[in-house]
Amino acid sequence: MNEPPPDCRCMTPPFMYWDFDAVPVGVDGTKGRGGEVTLETCKACGSLWLRYFVEYEFFSQSGRWYRGLVTPEVVESLTPERAPELLQNLPWLFSGGSYFRSTGRRSTCMVILDI
């Protein structure tokens, strides 16, 4: 998989929604997660990103998101329920949100939604 240029805005948090074209994939209802799954395309370089966002209104600072670089082949078989596993198996991804107290950071080994 080719990575975007390191100076592309899709490689530097914080990410801005206007830098991506977003297509909703659906909601992951597994174990009541309610994770919103979106496929985003960087407007600058065309890279495909899988984004997973979840927040539990009854827990303060529970909002978290994950963004990982994916290939068109992965997108063909993408379902909301498969998104956490796909992200977890990537060599690296970005994560952030109030849960992590971060506007985004690159991570290597990440446990996605350990609920």
C-alpha cells in the first residue's frame, strides 16, 4: 500500500472535515457499540481512509475515533461490523478524541474498542 506524501494534510493531525470527501458506510451495532463508520477520500492526494467514531453520551470524555489508510480492495468488502477488525489489523493508524485527550496521534499497536 502506498502511503500519502508525508507533507499531505491527511497525514498530519488535527484533521479537518473539509479536507476529505466522506461517504457514510453505516453504524456498527456489534455489542451495542453504535460506531459510525465512514470512508473518506483525501481531496489533496486521493488516499482512502477508513474512519470509525464512537461516543457514549452517558460517559464523559468517551468520544474516540480511529482513522486508517485502506486500499480499494478492502473497501469492496467493507461493512460497519468489520471496520474495527480491519483497523486493528493495519500496521498503523491515527487515533484521537476526548477519550485519548488528543486531537490525533499516529499509533502502531492499538486495541480498538475494548468493550
